[in-house]
Amino acid sequence: MVLELRDVKIHYKTTRGMVKAVDGVSFGVDKKETVGLVGESGSGKSTLGYGIMKLLPKTAKVGGEILLDGENLADKSEKEMQKIRGAKIAMIFQDPMTSLNPVMKVRDHFVEMIRTHNPEISEEKAEEMASKALEAVGIDPIRMNDYPFQFSGGMRQRVMIALGLVLNPEVVIADEPTTSLDVIVQAQILELLKDLKAKYDMSMILITHDLGVVAEMADKIAVMYAGHLVELAKSEKIYYEPKHPYTKALLESIPNTDINDLELKFIPGSPPDLVDPPKGCKFAPRCPVARKICFEKEPPTVEVDGSKVKCWLYEGDSDGNG
Amino acid sequence: MDPKSNVGFTKVIAMAMVEVKNLKKYFPVRRTFIDAVMGKPQLYVKAVDGVSFDIEEGEVLGLVGESGSGKTTTGRLVLRLIELTDGSVKIDGKDISKLDKEELRRFRRHIQLIFQDPMASLNPYMRIGDAIKHPLDIHDIGSPKERKRMVYEMLERVNLTPPDEFYRRYPKELSGGQRQRVVIARALITKPKFVVADEAVAMLDVSIRSQLLKLLADLKKDFNLTMLFITHDLATTKYVCDRIAVMYLGKIVEIGSFEQIYRSPKHPYTKALISAVPEPDPKKKKEKFIPHGEVPNPINPPSGCRFHPRCPFAKDVCKVKEPELKDVGNGQMVACHLY
Ligand SMILES: Nc1ncnc2c1ncn2[C@@H]1O[C@H](COP(=O)(O)OP(=O)(O)OP(=O)(O)O)[C@@H](O)[C@H]1O
Ligand SMILES: Nc1ncnc2c1ncn2[C@@H]1O[C@H](COP(=O)(O)OP(=O)(O)O)[C@@H](O)[C@H]1O
Ligand code: SF4
Ligand code: SF4
Ligand SMILES: [Mg+2]
Ligand SMILES: [Mg+2]
């Protein structure tokens, strides 16, 4: 296992109270494996991504263990983390425009990034590496001399990917890499990520709110709701045998182009306010099969034929090791 | 063939609510003073380059295409938020390109726009009830008491309940999906004859997107809405659109009924848009056909068929001759040399 999360908790201190953005999440990422991290806006996906990178604001409190190659990142100093970021584990951010420096040429982004990790690398060598990385994502290396605003949204995302991959990290966290793009560019970028991942033997955490996007990419899918991991299973299992009522609802709500499927399904309501979440199962107010206990006690996580599920419906199905 | 089943024939009887003919918008490219003095020619961004369509009363037309294909510009033109370079737009028989400023101001209550980004289109300091009431105030519709009642009814209608609670809230106190409901409520409060929705659900999560599509589908029935529904994602047209127009680089390349486009898409670009929709079934490996690169610059569009540099089926003729929109059966129109 390259990366392992053990009971990770990330709580933000706010004026309104404690926001339990991530609350006891555990899963592992194997070598060359892609894990899809799925959930609605506000479910804690980005927070978890930033938590793994140790890029959270000071108001965030982190608990549990995040192990990269068996080493707990909690024990690393900021100085050590700077070495790790980009080289061992890289993140491709949700919004490429705000994460690239508008007054810096693309070339300088690469040089800075490479030389922070390896000061011994010469500027020429760094430029050569940048050339290769840009070529790999389908951008003419000549465009290194352009500024971020001179690229379209799709091209900027390619630049971000090239930056994420230039040091050949073991794990890449891609946070909604295609959300702001149109469907054709989205398909192009997903195809690119798939190719690059195979070429460079990387592991990946792909964060998205769209189950349709991860299904084509991921080996395993982790579904988050209001800070909890509610289901974890192989991609086929998530699609063919979803266990958790939230996973089922999420799957049904994806618009498709099948003309024989004309009934529009959706999840009523919206995710809870994390300052004051419902007692018991956090999905209970929106769950079509909620029972009395769901509103009273938080369900345990149980294993049901290979899937991990956090729901009272499956409580009797195993030894209930929650 | 029975002449009565002929599409052209029925068109004569049913009066279109919206009639768009040969719509064009050329944005001048800014020249420097030196360029002008040196006599460099004025260049134009041909964002919309000869678009025609009708929308019947109570009908929703989907306008689909990649970013940069000219959808937003088309939407702004038909509401006359920007001036036309050429062509005409008639709404309920009125040629809106001919209205003067005052006439246009008074006509605005009949034509409304729903934007992509609800946060940007709502005033952060205005309570949402007042935001929804605003168009009634501007157009002086109803007494103050009636206006309030209409807003309450509308809040209930878009499921922002209890209405008195939501009336008092500010935009930042709402979720993204709720804000978009406010924007929809505000657009519909004047009972407009025609609405343009530009990427109305694009910024929302998939699950919330479906909620909003359901709401739009219901409102369409209740209000007998006539709408231009702009989207880059063909999958979102399914529940609200009766007909679909596919746009590429300033032109419509295919237009047909919702059934025709979903069951038998003809234009290679339409097929690409369909195959780009993510497939949640991991075993259903879709035969993907994704064009390379991006929409070219509309200052100097490719010769012949504008799609030819990205089209896997391009033939020699495609490079030199521009295909015309023609009927391939039952009113489905396609602009492609394959047909
Ligand atoms: N710096 C912060 N301080 C306080 N609360 C925060 C902070 N950042 C995020 N949150 C809260 O933590 C929760 C999880 O947010 P996060 O951004 O991780 O969600 P997400 O799943 O990535 O959502 P999205 O799909 O919108 O990107 C939300 O309730 C959010 O409002
Ligand atoms: N005000 C403007 N000035 C110059 N070019 C513009 C302007 N608005 C849009 N364009 C250009 O027109 C083309 C179509 O844009 P747009 O209508 O926004 O497309 P879409 O909504 O399909 O993404 C693009 O090339 C865009 O850059
Ligand atoms: S625990 Fe209860 S409320 Fe929660 S998802 Fe399961 S059945 Fe629904
Ligand atoms: S006209 Fe030719 S290039 Fe254009 S879409 Fe048809 S086959 Fe392709
Ligand atoms: Mg996020
Ligand atoms: Mg647009």
C-alpha cells in the first residue's frame, strides 16, 4: 500500500462552532491503483486532499494517521513536507486559474517547482524537464513562454497536470480536475490522465462529485457524505451492487443519454450544515428507507460481501465490527 | 406522402413564439492605433455566423455545443442584450431588433434570462424575497400587497419553503442549488413569454443538477414556458428539451426533435457530444469518439466545413465546400457532406 488513511479526522474551528469536515475516514491506495473519492459539495473531499498534502489552514485540527510508504505524515516537519510535496505526492487543484500565478510564465512555474525540490538541477535541465512534461500532456513546449491567461481552460488544466507530474510522484491527488470544463474537454483530460497514470505507474486519488466521471477511471470508489466515508468498494460493485442508500441515490441521479431511461431521479433536500449535523445517521433526513434508530444513533461501518458500508440496514449482515 | 404530415405545412399553422433568422454577431477585434494607421484590415470574431431557428409556444429548444461555439452570444442576441450585426429576432410577432430604447425597456418583462452563476447574478445585500420581487417593482406590476403575495407563491413553487423564512434570507445564507432556485423564481415572476437559460445547471453538483432539472421540467408544464436552454452537456437536455440544436463555431450543424437527436444523431459533432458524456457503467466501455484539440478561433474559421480539421470522416470536399443544412427526413436538419 502506498498511501493509507487510518481514522482521519479534520475539524475546522469557526466562529459558529466546530465543523467536522472529515470525521473518521479510513482507506488505502495501492501501487498503480486509482481511488475515486465521490460526494456532494461540502462533503469533505477537498479537505481530505489538502489534509493529505498538509496544506490545511491553521484553524484545522487533524487526527488519525496518514501513512505514505508506511511513514506517518503527522510526524513530518513543514521543511520535510516541502520535499515530499510534488516529488512523492502531488495535487492537481480544483481551479487551475487561481492556483497558477497569473504574473509568472508557465516556464517559471516549472523551474520554481523543480528547483525547490532539487536545487542541484540547473535551470536548463529544469526547462528540459518542463518541455517533456508539457509534451506529454499535449502542449507545444514553445508555449512555455506564455502566461496562464493566454491558455484556454482546458489547456490550463493540462499545464496543471504537467506541473503535477514533472517530478514523477508516487501518488497524485486530482481534485475535480474537469469540473469547470465542458464535456468534450473533460473527456480529453480524463483520457490523458488514464494514459499518464499507466505510463508513469502512478497511484491516484480522483476527487469528483460526478460518479459518472470516476466510473471510467477508478479501480475502487470511496463515497463520502457529510464528512463520513459511507461506502467503499470496487468500482463494479458500486455500480452493480450499491449498498448504501446514498450511493444508490447518487447513481440514479446521474443524467445519461439513454433515451429509454426517461425518468428523472434526484436526491431531495441538501447535505446538512456541518456545524449542527443531525444526530444519528447524517443522511437520515434525506434517506428514503430511514428507520427510527437512524435518527438516534450513528450507524457502524460493516463489511458486506467485500463492500464497506456505514448504514443500519446492514447491521445484522456481519459481526458488526463498528 | 400525405401533405398534411409535412413539417413545412404544420409550421405555417402554428405560430412560432420565437423566430430567429440569419442571426449574426461579428465582434470587431481591437486594433492598435498603429495598426489602423498602417492600414491593417479590421478583423472580426465571428461568434455567431448565420443562425436560424423557431421556437413554438410552450416549447423548449436546447442549444448544445462546446465552450466557444457561440451559445452565450446567441442567447444574448435573442434577448437583445447586445446588438445584432445582421438578421432578425421576432418574439410573439414583434421584431425586437426594431424596438427603440423605451419600447425595449417595456418589452423586457416578457423576455428573461437565467444565468450560469447565481452568486454573480444576485445582489449580496438584497434579501432574496426582494430580489425576486424586483422585476415586479421595475415593471410596476400589481399593488405592493399583490407583489408580496406573488413572491410568496413563487417561493413555494420553487420549493424554497417556508416562504416567509426564505423571503428574509440573504444569498450567502443559501446553498448553490437554492440560489439557482431564486434566480429561476426571479426570471419567472413576470410570467415572461420567453426565457433564455444559459448553463443554468452547469455549476451545480450532479445530484443538485437533477433536482433543478426536475424543477424546470415541472415549471415548463405549469407555465407553458417557451425557452432556449443553453448547455454544453447534452445529457442535461433530456428532461426539459423538446427539440435540440447543435452549434459549432457560430453555426447550427444539426437540429431536430429530442427523439431524433438521441436516437439517430447524424452530424459527427453531435455524435461526439453524445459520446463525451461520462458513462457510469464500468463494463459498458463506450466506443468513444472525442475530437482532438479545441474549437478553432472564429476570427478565421476553417474553410469548407468548419469542423473538418477535427472530423475523422472528413473528405476532400469538406475542405472546400461548406455543407448546407438540409432535411434528412422528418424535419431533422443536418449540415454535413456525408448526408
Ligand atoms: N477553512 C475552512 N474553515 C472552516 N470550514 C471549512 C474550511 N474549508 C472548508 N470548510 C468546510 O468543510 C466542509 C467540507 O468542505 P470541502 O471543501 O472539503 O468539501 P468538498 O467535498 O471538497 O466540496 P466541493 O465539492 O464543493 O469542492 C464544508 O462544510 C466547508 O464549508
Ligand atoms: N464581447 C466579445 N468580444 C469579442 N469576442 C467575444 C465576445 N464575446 C464572445 N466572444 C467570442 O465569441 C466566441 C463565442 O463565444 P460564446 O458565445 O461565449 O460561446 P459559448 O457560450 O458557446 O461558450 C468565442 O470565440 C468568444 O471568445
Ligand atoms: S443508516 Fe438509516 S438513514 Fe442512514 S443511510 Fe442507512 S437506512 Fe438510511
Ligand atoms: S462535412 Fe465533412 S468534415 Fe464536416 S462534419 Fe461532415 S464529414 Fe465531417
Ligand atoms: Mg472541493
Ligand atoms: Mg457560454
